[in-house]
Amino acid sequence: MFAKAIAGRAGAAKAAAIKKDSSVVRRLWHLYAKTVRPLEEQSCFSHFHYAPLSAEEVEARPQVLFLGQYSTGKTSMIRWLTGVDSPHFDIRPQPSTDKFVAIVHGDQETVINGNAAICLPQLPYQGLTSFGGTFLSNFQALVEPAEVLNQFSIVDTPGVLSGSKQTMGRDYDFVSVCQWMAERSDLILLMFDAHKLDPSDELKGVIESLRPHRDKVRCILNKADQIDAENLVRVY
């Protein structure tokens, strides 16, 4: 009985803290919309830096962005983090994830296609309309009831390609989309495979686009436990 009372108080305290945080964020949004955003629009600030923020972007959960070449373990790590074993996490040795996938919290598993996802006021992706219908057909939101997604959202990305594959099969500006996502992410995990470290031209372009956000970037050397210490030093 005592334990239940303590748990109930803890839950109530957490709910009150969340409500207070939401109130602060709304006030910040109103200040931004009333004083800062008009100045941005009058000075065409978006031509030189970020586009104006929307209310959905300001109030959204923190976002973690996964980037890297194909088969570096991005989707596998997301599945481990969320604890969700979903058929929508396509994991294979060859390039498998061919879409940008936003993994967000919800009551039940649902897949929302890009054209619908950008219209939902609960999601902060309205700005993706600027990349056109071709990109939106390569974007979707995956709703999962994982507890960890209450704290932050995750964006899985297509594996960065190499060679002639870089210019084939993609009818949208991959690097520009990655840059848009990076601007709105709080943490960027750049993943490498310890067995294949040669970066492609496309990956170099992605890394260069992350230069303004380098304070948010963390590099992960996946599969490092599969090579011996001597070779690991060479990789480093």
C-alpha cells in the first residue's frame, strides 16, 4: 500500500513537471512568433540560415538522427534502443532501409506515409514539403508504443551509397534532406563499420553538411569487437 502511494506521488510529480515544461515551451513559442519570426521573414533570414520554426518543431520531442553508410548497424541499434522487434525494421547485409523513417511514440504500431505525415500537427515534419513529392514517397513515420519514445524521437536514414549507385535511384537531394534533419536534431549519431571505413563521395558530402552541427555529432565505430586490438588501432 505504501509502495503504491509512493509510486502514485512520483507519477503525479512527473506529470506536473511535464505540464510545466510544456507551458514554458508554449511561452517561448509565443515570444518567438511575436518578436523574432517577423524579423526573420522581413530580412529573408531563411536565404542565409535556417527557415523559420513552426510551432510543431518548437514543441516536438528531442530528436536523434542516425546517419552512415549502408550495413553499419543503424537500424539494428534503433531496434535495440526501442526494444521493438517490428517487421518494419528491415535488416539485411545489403542496403535495406531505402526511406527516411521517423520513429515516434504512439499507442499502437502504425505506418504513416510521407504525404500524410507532413499534414499531422502532432509531427514536426511540415517543412519537408519543400523537397517535393518524390522525396515524400521516400519518407514515412513509424508509430511505436515503446516507452523510450516518450522521451525522444528517432530518425533512421537510407544507407549512404558508394560508386555509381550514388547517382542512381534517388530523385531527390539526399544531402540537403540530411542537412534539414540535422538542423532539427538534438543528437546526430554518425555510424561506421570497422571493416569498411572508406567513405564514399556521398558520405563526404553528408559529413561536410554536418560541419555547422559538429557539437551535436557523435561517431560510433560499430563491430569494433570483431577485430583485434592491433587492427583497431589502425582503424582509429
